[in-house]
Amino acid sequence: MKREEFDSIYREYAEIILKIARTYIKDIHVASDLTQIAFLRFYHHMEHVEEAKILSWLAITVKRLCLTYFEQDEKVTTVDWEELDSYSVDLPDNNPEEEILEKERTDEIVVLNQEIFEALYEKNTRWYEAVTLVYVLGKPQKEVAKEMEITLGVLESILYRAKEWIKKNYSERYGMIMIK
């Protein structure tokens, strides 16, 4: 991805990322600042982010910035889940019942993925970092190992343990969502 594309990406996603920040941060100025920081980080890492994962990367980044903001300032707010629904991907034209069921399934998967990443972060920050860099950002494992200052074998071990922990703790719930 080229740096010239940043402007169009910013125009396309800035409003959505700001709305996500506003679900966590009620102060528009703080939410706006955190949105800008998320885009600054994206600009720094954009060469490593797969095009199809840009929105997810930005959403996760701004969410983490908001949560970190709470930790630093000990502020509490609630998430407006109804407002988050407005970010859902439009579903293809199907039977209305199928569309509703698919939207519910998609929403449940989004919430579950969010839970998994939060729990993974609490369980082991190195696992979280490795999974984020390799699977969310799509960075090559050799590059991630170097960045984390570990060997490739250690990184592979970290990723394996993280995936096994996720499977152990979340595969049943994921399976239940998929069979609905």
C-alpha cells in the first residue's frame, strides 16, 4: 500500500473511527484526538496492513486507545451498542429472515472477537502482541520475531499457545454462533 492512498483511506474511514471512539469517550475533543492518534499509527504501519483489514485495524486501535485513556484518567463510560450496530456491513439481498439471522450472527461474532482480544490481552500481553501483529496486521512472522526481539521458533510457540488457549476457551461459543 502506498502512502498516497492514506488520504483516501482517511476520508473513507475517519467518520466511522470517530463514531467508534465516541462510543467509549463522551468528550468529542478527546475522541477526536484519539481518532487522530489511531490514524497516525496507521500511517506508520500502513505498509504492513492488508487492504481488507484496514477498518478492523483502525477500529481495534482506536478502541485500545480509548481503553488506555480510561486506565490513565480513571474515567468510566458505557458503550452504546445500538450506535455500534450502525457500523454493520450491509448484507446481500436475501430472504429478510436470513438477513436478520445473518446480521445477528455477524454481530455476535464481532462481540465474541472483541471479548477474545480483551481476554487475550489480560491473559498474556505477549500473546496479544504476537497475534495482533501476525494475524491482524498481517506482518510476516520473521519481521514480527525481530520486532519482538525473539527467535522465529519462540514466536511460533507463542502463536501456537495463544491459538490453543483461544480454542480451549472460545471454540464452543464460536461453534454455537455458527450453527444458529
